[in-house]
Amino acid sequence: KQEVTQIPAALSVPEGENLVLNCSFTDSAIYNLQWFRQDPGKGLTSLLLIQSSQREQTSGRLNASLDKSSGRSTLYIAASQPGDSATYLCAANRGSTLGRLYFGRGTQLTVWP
Amino acid sequence: NAGVTQTPKFQVLKTGQSMTLQCAQDMNHNSMYWYRQDPGMGLRLIYYSASEGTTDKGEVPNGYNVSRLNKREFSLRLESAAPSQTSVYFCASIEAQGQGVLTDTQYFGPGTRLTVL
């Protein structure tokens, strides 16, 4: 069974800092890995998807990397803003059960002005 | 496009009552999923439907049934609700796995917050 762990569980930083959120997974035979953002009381919004053949993906101030051999992914947020405050979830797709995602418990990020 | 929509947004049930959670997507996606999210835990898969007319169990299917009514709609039914089913339920969909980033990206609805007393 794929297990996904996210560290830290919570993070509070001042505006402008560069951040790294960590995600580890136990089964390196993943098909892809997705990072999501969840605002309180809301659904999940996909931020980045990295295919197993890729090393990283970038979107604006966000950069996600994937290292299958070590079972790790990181989400880098540059120049953080208060609007980045949310819970960030990573999810691994093994590909065996079509589209099924294995989620971590999330990192709750607070960026204060 | 409305994306993935879910009804109702909130629901309170008494133990033993039944209800159906509705999900619809207007993106012409083939695969749909039901997850539940409990406090302090990641989302867990309840059931999924790889295509119209097919459904399969996920990690936590006990106490639930599903129906893939057509390509757009995927409903989740609780036949006899229990307090352990108090949770936030999310529906999701993807176009098709295996064809690239755009088709593999999973889209989620806003969730249904269910309380069973």
C-alpha cells in the first residue's frame, strides 16, 4: 500500500519568505504526483502534476520536484504572500487503480503580513 | 464550465437514515471518484468509476453504494447512516489516465459536509 507523508504539518512564516514543503511516499512505482491547495471549507485545487518521467514542474511562483528513487517530492513557493495561506496536499498516483490518488495529511501554511 | 458540482453542500442525518450525495461534471470526463476527508487525515477513496457503466471499490467502501448514472453523474448512497460516516465527501474526475498532464489532472468538487448524529 502506498503511504504518503507530509512534513511539516503546519508552517507559519512572514510574507516574502521562500518556502519548501516536503512530501515522501513509500512506493517508488508511482505514475504521477500531484500537489493540491485546499482553502478552509473548500474543495481541492490542482497546482502542479509531475509525471513519473519528469523531474520538476513550474507554475508562476511554484516549483515542484520529484525524486522517485528517494521517494520524495518538494513544493517550493517563492516570495510567499498572505494569499498563499491554505493547506497544501500532495497525492501519489500508482497507476494500478485508474486515477486513484493516495493523499498525505497536508501542510497547513500561514503567511502573515 | 461549472466543473465538478456536488449537492447538497451540508447535511445532518440521524443514525439509520439514508441519503444520496449527488455529483456531476460538465468536462466530458471518463473517470469519476468519491473520496472522504476526516479531520487530520488525508483523503481516502471510497469508490470510483473508470468509465460509464463501471464502478469499483476503493479503500473504504463499507456502508456505501454508488451509481454511475451516465457519463456526467456519479452518485454516492448511504443506506443506513452511522456516526462513523460523519465526514466531508469529495467527488472528483479526470479525462483519461495515461495521456499526459492535462488529461491526468484530477478536478475536485467543493465537497459535501455530512454530520450523522
